[in-house]
Amino acid sequence: MTDDPTGAQEFTGYKALVTGGASGIGRATAELLARRGAHVAVLDRDPADLPETGGPLVAHRADVTDDASVRAAVGAATDALGGLDIVVNNAGMGAQGTVEDNDDAEWQRVFDVNLLGIVRTTRAALPHLRASAAAGRAPAIVNTCSIAALAGLPQRALYSASKGAVYALTLAMAADHVREGIRVNCVTPGTVDTPWVGRLLDAADDPVAERAALEARQPTGRLVTADEVAAAIAYLAGPHSGSTTGTALAVDGGMQGLRLRPAGR
Ligand SMILES: NC(=O)c1ccc[n+]([C@@H]2O[C@H](COP(=O)([O-])OP(=O)(O)OC[C@H]3O[C@@H](n4cnc5c(N)ncnc54)[C@H](O)[C@@H]3O)[C@@H](O)[C@H]2O)c1
């Protein structure tokens, strides 16, 4: 792990937990927080190549749909870190189709991961975040939401509904905990070049055309990088955003706010 190119070390002494931190956006976030000085625990149902002891990123195996495993992992991570100041609720899963295409079990499964996963992790973490605030630190929660919460995307009815709920939950949590000194924000990424999107492209009839369509949907003309989302999460989690709570920070290549004319016209 190299030093952060910005040289920033604003997380020195901070303890952070990142769910879904073994891959993609969560992995980039865990690595960035660690490079900037934090001690970081990853909660993931599949820790991949991350060690479960030792190393700058320690993985705790848990599934966010299982309350007992989440409580055990949050407790073990907090014990190992010696406290907890930052929670990044990032674990999530996708779903494709219109409102007709997913059965009830799939709706419940996606909400269980994307929404209740945040509820379970936050519930387990809050006593530790309160202790962080009581110790004069600056605890923060950042949720990984999505552009799908805020813009109508085709073939994403279930996924969008789950992320819309994440957005609403972010606001409600921010209101509930602001007077305890705990800030709560979310990021709303556009399409990010992660293993998840790689799997979607692999499954497409024409992966090259599908990638081109996803790139063209973003005004910047390219996919977002996981590092760009990680940098936004780090800003919201860190000491420089002390007056920012209850917000959604777009990292979407301009997808939500811009209305471009066709190129050259
Ligand atoms: N990739 C995108 O285009 C994009 C865009 C907007 C939002 N997001 C959101 O970003 C987050 C991360 O996505 P990514 O693209 O990095 O995906 P990814 O597949 O690369 O990583 C997701 C990680 O979450 C873990 N995970 C999944 N379900 C879990 C569960 N039940 N319990 C514990 N861990 C679990 C996986 O093991 C994996 O390590 C998700 O919440 C997703 O909705 C992604």
C-alpha cells in the first residue's frame, strides 16, 4: 500500500469499518482511509484476498442480512480497532428489470441487503459511535446510495426503490443523530467501473456496445472510477466536512444534474 498521493493524513488515529469493503468501491474506500492514517476493518461476506488477522485492512466475515453475524463482526472489529469512529455502509447488490420482472422473494432479498443491511450495521455500531463522540472525536456514517435513487433509470425498478430508501434513511438518520454529534451522509455514484459492472457487462449480449451505452449515459463520457467514489466518501467521513450532514454527494459524471445537447450540435 503506497502513501496517499495527496499526502493527506487526516484519519490518523481514526477507526473505520467499511461494509462490502473487499471489492470495488468499498475496497477503494478502505484502502484510501488506511493510506490516510485510519485503522480499517472490512465487513464482507466474502473477504476475498484480505487477511482475517494482521495487515492494514483486517476482514471480518459477515453477511449484512444476518443480524447476529453483523453484531458479532462489528463487536469484533471494534474490539480489535480499540473503538469506532467511522462507518461506511457500502455493501449492496443489484437487480435488473421493470416492476413486473422480480418476484416477492427477490424484492425482499434486495431490500434485505441494500436497506436492512445498513440498518443492522448502524444499529450495532451506534453505541461505539456515541462513545467516539463522547471522547471528543468526530464520528460519521457514510452510506453508498446511487444515482438510481434520484433519476429514473430503465430496467432498475427494484434496485432504484432500494436505493431511494437508502437516501431517505440517510436523511432520517442524520436528523436523529445530529445532536449526538454523529454526522450521516451518502454518496450517489453513477456507473462505476467495479467488478460488479464487469459482471453486468460480461452478461450482456454485446459487452462492448453495453459499455459504450453506459459511458454515453454519463456527460463525462466515461465510467466513474472506484477511487473517485472513495475520495468522496472519505471527504464525508472525515474532519473537513464537520458541517455537512444529511446530504447526498453526487459522483456521477454529471448524470443527475446536466442536460447536454448531442455532441457537435
Ligand atoms: N458499481 C456501480 O456502478 C455502482 C453505482 C452506484 C452505487 N453502487 C453501490 O456501491 C456499492 C458497492 O458496489 P460495487 O460496485 O463496489 O460492487 P462489488 O460487487 O465490487 O463489491 C460489493 C462488495 O459487497 C459485498 N457484499 C455483497 N453483499 C453482501 C452481504 N449481504 N453482506 C456482506 N457483504 C456483501 C461483496 O462481497 C463485495 O465485496 C453497492 O452498494 C452498490 O449498490 C455501485
